[in-house]
Amino acid sequence: MRLLLPYSPFVLEDRTVCIIGLANKAGGFTGHDAYLARVFGNLAAISLRNSGRLEKLRELSRSDVLTGCFNRRGGVGCLDHELSRIGRTGTALAVIMFDIDEFKAVNDFYGHDTGDQVLQEIAEVATKNMREADILIRWGGEEFLVVAPDTDMESAAVLAERLRKTIAGNKFSGPGKITASFGIAQYQKGDRRDSLIDRADRYMYLAKQKGRNRVEPV
């Protein structure tokens, strides 16, 4: 039996997104050709569906489930990308480490559900007050890291102070008032990821030691 044009629907997530067809075969097509078109269409749909699922899994592996921002694994990838870009372009880069002040007391007094809500609200408030290019990372527990591309120390201090004031002035679930302490570091020649983050971390703990709810260095 000769067929004019064997084809197969390309079905993805129960929707036909296109039609795969064969054309221009000398002598015409057979039922076997139509079978091969269906097999190819099914395999292509399965491959594309699986690749989409794999990409979704990759995205989930980079995201913090609670806050929706990058988790530490995803954040490290973003920071490494920016550090490699500096090597090519010589642009500025700053990181801002901040930690919620006395967060343990929030969990102890109001419970972990309220603590989780506070973390979600912190991430939302911070994201709304950052530039589109800035990257928010939940670094661990109640600690966050902001990667600020094309940003020098002075501009990073302005951003950190804006975040500090906004967090301090916001009304959060449970305790109402929450503050955070901030440490800033700008990329210096020879810095690697760990040295840059460690410097921001040290300044953040200095802000804690100086009374919390402040930015260091000033």
C-alpha cells in the first residue's frame, strides 16, 4: 500500500504542538514509512518532555524551596559566573552578606512556622528593593547574600543601607519589627569566591558586635 504523505502528531503534555511528516520519497510511501513517522514523533515528544522535566529539576535544585530565591548551590554558580566575567571585562563586583538579628528568639517565642513566614517576607522585601541585575541568595538559615554586579563599594553601601532601612521599617508576621546586620565586600584583584564572601561575612559579624541593625564597613 502506497501512502501520499505519512505524518505523525507531535504531542506534548496532552497537546499537539506540531505535525511531523515525510515528503519527497521516490516511488511513494508505505505503511512502514507511516509507522516510522509515528515512532519518530513519539520518541521526539518523550525526549523533549524529559528534557523539560530535567530542566525543571535543575531549576528546583538551584532554588530555595521556602523563599523562592537562589539556594547556596545556585548562588555559588551565579557568583562564579560573575567572577569569571570580571576576568574578561574588568568590571566591579560587590557582595552583601546580611543576617536577621536575634532570629532564634523569633523561632523560640513565635514558633518555626512564624519564623519561616518571616524568612519569606524578608526575601520578598529584599527582592523588591534590589536592582533587576542583583541576585539574592539564601546562604543558610537566616543568612542571605546579595551578589551585585557592576557595583563598587560606595554603591553597595547605598544598596545595603536601603535594605537595612526597609527591613527595619517593615511590619513582619509575629514579632512585627525585625532588623538585620550587613557586611559588604568589593572584589579585589586576586579574590576568589571564598575570600570575597569571607570578607563580607567578617564585616557582617562586626556589625553584630557594634550593636546590630547596621552596615559595615561604614
